[in-house]
Amino acid sequence: MVSLTKGAYRTLVTAVFLFLPAPIVIVIASSFSPTGYLSFPPQGFSLHWYREFLGSSEWISALLTSVLLASATAVITVVVAFLAAQVSARKAFPGRGLFEAAVLLPLAFPHAALAVVMLSLLAAFSLRGTFPGLLLAHVILAIPYAYRPIITALRRFDWSCEEAALILGADNWTVMRRIVIPMLRPAITTALLFSFIISFDEVTITMFLIGPDIATAPVRIHGHIQESNTPVIAAVSTLFIGVTLLSVLALERLVGLELFVSNETSRH
């Protein structure tokens, strides 16, 4: 009876792990379909929908907007998260718990709720439908994902290295540039890549904030699904899957994923 239970458990685990990548496999396979509608399994092999995507100025414009928005979001978010982590990690102060809770607060709200708040805020400053407005919303959304790896690394940081450099005559900027930042490079790289991915794939909040002159690739995908059923959506989604997987693989190759998911076991 015990062996049967173990066998059933293994079968269930295997089925789950086979089921998880199934939607991705279906999307990738459908992107090569020669027919004018989504079908699985595909009735042949064709790169027509990739050519249609690459030959469309609207798709390319939306993709470039997403790349530019995600890149700017990653840089700004990491700078803000780095400064916030410096404040929180260097010394205890009254309200530090509330400060960290405020930084991580976007994780506690559904994206739709954040979108409504952002819509009201940006409308008040006439930023709805503008690139700066989208950038602000994406930065707020991505800050927790950048803050976590940086604060984790700072709580493991050997502050005696900084003290030794100051004693030897280095100024604060030199210490930051030549001691602190190089030692935090893995955490900063992690924060950059995760912030880029979060912004690049974001659709719910962006849908509330776009205007007639600006649209991102995920929003265009959503609109195209409502209008038609062509496999160009599968082709674009396949490219997105590739970008995300390459980013995660690069992250694992450069610094490892444990920095982002590890528990904060050491606190100063």
C-alpha cells in the first residue's frame, strides 16, 4: 500500500511537471503554422507569421517602445532601490519596518488596483498616455523586485572593507565606486534583469495608462487577440518567451538565482 502511494505521488508530480510547459510548447508550435488561424498541432511549417511581425511597422514600434520602457525602468528602478537599500541597511532607525513595507507595498496589491490608482495620479498631472507616465508606473511596480536582492546583499556586506578604505584616505565617492558597487555587482545585475523582465511583460497596468500615441507590445498583443485569431500572436509570444528565458539564463549564468530567492538570514 505504501509503495502504491509513492508510485501515485510520483505519477502526479510527473504529470504536473509535464503539464506546466505544455502551454508554452503549444504556443511555440502554433507560431509555425501555415494556416491563417491558431491551430495545434500545426498543419505544416512556415515562417510567414514571423515575417509578418518583422515587416509590420506597428509591431516593431510597439516592440521598440517596450524595450526602451523596460530599459529605462530597469536603470531608474535599480538606482532608487539601491538608495533605499542603503538607507535601510546601514543603521537602524525608527520606522525602518514601515519604510521597508512601503518599498515592498506594490507586491501586496493586485495590478488592476494599482492601475486605477496610477490612472488617477497620472491624470491629475496630465501624464496619462505619455511615456513619462508609463515609466513612473513601471518603476513603482518594479521597485520591490530590485530592492529585495540589493538589500539581501547589503545585509551580508562586510562593512569593515568600507571602514578600511576610509581609514586609508579614500573619500566616500571613491569607496562607493571602487568598494561597495563592485562587491554588490551580482545583486545589481539581478535587480536590473528582473526589473527589465517585469516591465517588458507588464500589460494590466499599461492598458489603463496608454494613449493613442503610445502602445507597448504586450498591450498590442492583447488588442490583436480581441480583433483576430492569426498565429502572429503566437510568433510574438514565442519571441517574448525567448527574451524572458534568455534573461533568466543570463541571470543564472552571471550571478545565480539564489540571491533573489534566498531568505534574509543575516541582519545587521
